[in-house]
Amino acid sequence: MKVKVLSAIFLTAALMSAPRLVQSAALQPLPVAEGGAAGDDASLYADGTRAINESRWSDAAGLFNRVAQFHGEHAEGALYWKAYAENKEGQSANALNTCAELRKAYPKSRWLDECGALEIEVRGKSGHPVSPQAEPDENLKLLALNALMQQDQAQAVPILQKILSGNQSDELKSRALFVLAQSNAPQAKAVIDQIAQGQSGPTLQIKAIRMMATQGKSAVGNLSSIYQHSSDVHVKRVILQSYLVAGDSSKLLEAARQETNPELVKTAVQTLGAMGAGQDLLTLYRATNNAQTKADIINAFIPSGHNGIAPLTEIAQSEQDPELRRKAIRNLGISGGMSVAPALVNTYQKNTDVETKHAAAQALFLANDAQGLITLARAEKDPEMKQYLVQQLSLMHDQEATKYMLEILNK
């Protein structure tokens, strides 16, 4: 996912979630009360919300203005919605004045944050972004920073850098990092690189590393350098996983060959599998003598999909270690499906040891090949092996398997 997409999702869902919930609730039409100012107040407010929903901005502004003049329980919300309608109508100056009126008349109103967000939007569009430092609320501060980033990156980046290196909350720092990632400016990238190197603590370091990975292969050099100079296993693991996003398998292969930590070797192998790097995994398999690494590689062929079928077939046919060979046979059934069924039948027929035959039968079951199991069962002379094959068939929901079960019962 591109950084700008991540940022758009973040700013929409994270920064504006609370205000929009308020709006959603406010936009529900209110029942029309009968008689008196309170009834007029509620009735006009309901009419105003309907006008908002129908994009009748001028009507909405007039209706909410009348509600505000009652100074009743709906007055605060009415002033916000009046400002909202005025902005939609293109009367930005009036919208700002209405928000100022709300702030003066109701200094503790729950609608102040709503108007604050609206003011940031209005001023941003006019080319005069709100100063982020002047916003006490974290959500509004980030909205102001985002607006400033759109207007003047050179001014916004130092402010974001100050937040990231200061005593702000972890949540605000995390969100500031997302805003910073919108920028393609060298200064912004330099800040993210510094954070990725651990200059702002481990939590932000991990987030920055993942953001760097979205830059693609251009970030691989920096990620590799951080990996080499880090002693933190968690950081190293995240970098290995980030190579998947960056689209580079060479550094994973390098780590799998040179890394002494078995957990990191396993992570590199698993990530190669997720990338579909079947040939890289086979190269690594041939080069290592570590049985656990070989087992991890055999498992990694499963997420490799079709890219793992040929390597698994080779290992199933040539591996001398019986346990590894059986694992390869079983995994071949999982990843290859019906396409590998003939090879599995052949493996069963040419091997004499019971465990390998069991593995081939299990693989045929996993490949959902009832016909292959039936063929083997009909030809099998060993009663115990025949029973094992029938047992695999009995677990399958397959018409041919059911017919064979009935055939056995009717003998």
C-alpha cells in the first residue's frame, strides 16, 4: 500500500472518527414537538438537519440561525451546523465568524472541536493554515499539521520532527509519523530514516521501518544497513518481513545464509515463502545442512503456491532423510492439489517403507484425490496398508470414495 493511501485512510478514520460520529447522531431528524419555544426549537432543528441531508445549504443556514436565536438546548449544535452549511455554500468568512460566535457564547461546548476541525479545513483551503502549535486537542493538532503539510511542507516538517522527538503521547507521535510520510521532500524522508535507525525509541522505529518498506526497492539499502547495525532481534525480524513489502528477496536469502540466530533464519525463510521465491528456497535447501532449517524451508514452500511444487517434488524424490522426505511428500499434497496426484501415487508405489507410504497416502487425501487412493487400495496386498488407505478414503466427502466404501461392504 502506498504511503499516501495509508495516510488518507488514517486521516479519515483515525482523526475524524469522533467528529463524524457526532455529526451522524446530530443528523437524525428530531420529532416535532407541539407548541412553545422548545417545540419550535426542536422542529426547526429537525428541518435544518433535513436541509443538510438534502444539500440545501442556504435553507439549512437560515434554519439553524433561527434555532441558535432561541438559546435553547439545541443552540450550540445549531451554530456548528450553521457554520458547516455556510462553508458548503462558499461563505467561508461567515463560517469562521459563526464558529467564533459559538466559542464566545459557549466556551465549554462539546461542539468546539467540531468547529475547530471546520476552521482548519476552511483556513487550509484559503491558503492560511491554522498554526498546529495553537491547537490544544491532539486530533485538531494533527488535522492542522496535515493541512499545513499540503500548503507548506518546509514549515510543517520541523513541527512534526519536534513532536516526534518531544514528550508528546505515543499515539500523537505515531499519527504524526503518518502525516510526515505523506511528504516526498528529502527533509521528511531524512526524518523517517533517523527514526528508523532508532533515534526516537523502539516503538516508532518499528513503524518507521514499515513505512520505509513502502518506498519499494529504493529503501532496501537503508533497511539492510539498519539490519546490520542492530542487535535488537525484534527490529531485525521486522526488517526481514519488510523486504516482502519492498519486493526484494536477495537480502532475505543473504540473511538466511549468514544469520546465526535460528529464529531470524526461520523468519527469513518464511518471508521468502510468502514472496513465492521457490527457487531461492530450493537453493538455500541445497546449501544448508541444518535439519531444522530444511524443515522450515519445506514448510515455506506451501505459501509459495505453484512456485513451490517443483522444488517440493524434487525434495520428495531425492531427500535421504526419511523424516524430511515424508514432510515434503505431505506438503506436496497440500500445495500441489490434483496436479501432483500422479507423482504421489508413483511415490507410494515405488517406496517400501511404511512411513513413506503413509505420507503419500496422507498427501493424496490432502490433495483430495479419492481416485488415486482407490487405485492404490485395490492393488494393495498388505492388509494393514489397505486398511490405512481405506481409512483415508472414509474421511473424504467424495462420491467415488462413498461408492468404494459400499463396494467393500457388499463383498
